[in-house]
Amino acid sequence: MGLASLILSIIGIMCCISIIFAPIGVVLTLIGLILGIVDTVKKGKTGEKRGVSVTGLVLNAVFLVILLVESLIVIIGFGLAIFNKTVDTTDSGMTNRIYSNSYDYDEDIISNSISSNIGNILASGNTLDQLQSKDEISGNRFIGKYEDSLLDLKRDGTFLYYRDKDDLTDNYYEGTYEVYQGEDAVEYITTELVSYGVTEQELRAFFTRNTGEMSVDNFYCLVLNNQTCIINGENTIDTPVATPYYGFYLEDQNLFRIVNMNTASYVYFEKDV
């Protein structure tokens, strides 16, 4: 038993080298420690030499402590990895981008960051019937809930976006728009807008958690394609670029609650009924 204890202590040394095998090493060195203790006590009673037994006992005791520490590190590491993955799925994704009730909107975005709020036109030429026939967005006017903007989505597939609904002669943007609803919105965001990092898994998880007024049925993706931006009477658009939004239309409140995917800021519109 003394020799077996010593051999197990040598295996314990090898397990100490690789932290991955630390849990296995704990079991082996524990067995070696027990064998060393039993053999040392037994030989002490008979008067036999106990050098091998004591050496195995001591080495196993030392390596057992080291391996227990390494095993604890492994357990904590796996625990943190699982925790971080869970937090990323439930807290940071769609929840932070849509479900939060906080309002994060920069009043100067429209006037000073044109390309971040309204994209340039991509010449789709779609009419309302070609876009969506049953959605609640196309062909309607929306007033900014927290500012004086006006978004006019015309029935012919073009739009006008005014900074001030009371001044329709300046500070506005125009172009075409695209509307995707429900499953079409999910598919468009996760395939055509994949660079924005919104995954289908993330969207599905959000719909599952919110089965009330925010579901896949009233989920929208609105893409504004801008060609003209008039600021102080001059067109400031040079390079075409699109700006997508996604969010929900709450019919009972006539509220279109969306997120600008370029700036990650919320925009709240009330339908002009």
C-alpha cells in the first residue's frame, strides 16, 4: 500500500500540471493519502520501515491541496461562462434595445446627424400595395411623441420626414420607404440586416417573454431610404445610405415605438388619426 500511495502521488504531480485533469487528480491523490495513512499506521505497529509510506502520505497531502484549489478554479470558470451567456441572452439583447421603458433620444439627431436618422434613397419604386397590404404603418402620418417631428409615409411608397410639423418648408428629408411586418420583419432583419447583430434566437426569446401587446404579429421593420435632405433651403445629401428601424406598433395607443438601428436610440411616434 505504501508503494501504491507513492505511485498515486506521482500521478497527482502530473494532474497538477494540467488544470483540466485537476478533478481526476483529487480523487486519485485522496485514495493515495488514505493508503499512505493506513500503511504508515500498520507498519508503525509492526516496527517495519515506513519511508515509502510516509513519503507517499506527505506528497499526496500536498498535491491534494493543490488539486482542490485548481478544481475550484475550474468550477468557478465554468460557472462564470454559463452566467455570462445567460445574461447576454436575457438582459442585454432585445430587452435593452426594445423592452426598456427609458427614453433615449437626441433632439439634434435629425438636424445634425442626417445620415444616422434617415438613409438615402435606394430607388425601390415600390407602391403601397407592393410593400404591405395589411400593415398599420404604410400610408399613415406619425407625429413625434416627445418632439415636434412629422413622419409622413405616403401611399405611393415615398416619405417626408420633417423636423418641425409646423414648418413644412425647410428641415426635411424625403425618399422611399419599405415596411416589413411579423415574420417578414424577422426574416429581413436576420438576413438582410445581419451586420447589425440582431439574431433570430434573440427575437424569438423576446417574443416568448412578451406575449401581450409586443409580439411577432405587431413587430415591424421600417427602412427609410433618403435621397434629399433640405437644411436651410439646401440639399445636404451626397452619398446614398439606408437607415433601418425596428420595434412595435401598439394599436390600442396608436403608438409606433421603434429603435434607430444606426444610433440605437428610441423614437416614439403617435399615429395621426
